[in-house]
Amino acid sequence: MEKFNGQVLFLNKADINTDEIIPAKYLTEISKQGIGSHLLEDLELEHFSAPKDIIGKAAIITRSNFGCGSSREHAPWALAANGINLVIAESYARIFRRNIFNCGMLAIELSKEEIDYIFNKYRFLKTDVKADTASMEIILTENQKKEKFAFSISDFDKALVKTGGWVNFAESHY
């Protein structure tokens, strides 16, 4: 199982689609690393500049319906190629959420009120996050101040995360 911790990239926008995560023109690329440099390059968002703002980030906190659009697996691959294996949002597009877990990554949903609170308090601060699937908590840390938020995922999703994704899970169970 990977560690789900590191510095946060705040994306203050709902409905970020898979074309904004990884533009369709790069879908002919056959390696995960080959698409990594194009992560979020078409995302238009105030106070955001790819790839400068992505460097060194391990997690994304964003708004609702993250990953809407097509069902391409390339979107989670582009995140992973940049060292981002944790996304925290109000909600996800169903197929994108499944692809995140199938890749052994972690998609956490928090309420709109919790996400609003996090954005209001931490958005412009250097913030780290740690997600613990044993205690089912995320811990946000900013300048030695810590704050915890509870989350839940299904036992199956927890198993996918623990084994590193669907392929590893299937190999160990079938």
C-alpha cells in the first residue's frame, strides 16, 4: 500500500473534467510517464499555473463532480505520474472514482460544508495532508497546526488501495 500524504494542490472549481485533467490529444501516448507532463495543462483557473503549481504536490483538494467527462483511465494515470495519489472532493464522476481505486489510489469524499471550510481556512497556505485508511481520517497540517476529518470508503475500495489496485487485487484473489 502506498502512503497517502504530502503537500496539497487546491483546485477551487467544480466539474473539472477528464479533458482538463489530461487533454484528449495525449491519449495516443502509451506510457503513464509520457502523459504526466501534460497534467492539468488545459485547466483554466484563477491562481493556478500548470506545471509550476503541480510540482511537489501529492494530493488534490477540489470541489464537486471531479473527473466528469469521458471514462478514460489516462486521467488517474496522469495524476499518478506526477506523484499525486490522493484526491479529496465533494463528489466524483462515478467512472473516474472507480478508475482512481482501480489504480490503487485514494478518492475521499467530504461534505460540501467540510470542503468549504477547508478552502476558506487552508487554500492559500502551504498545507500538508495525510490520509489514514486504518483510522479513516485525513489530517491537514499547516504550520504545525493539525486538524482531522473523518471519511469512509467501502471495504472493497480499501482492499484495492491496500493491494495497489485492481490488477494486484485480482492476482491475489483469483
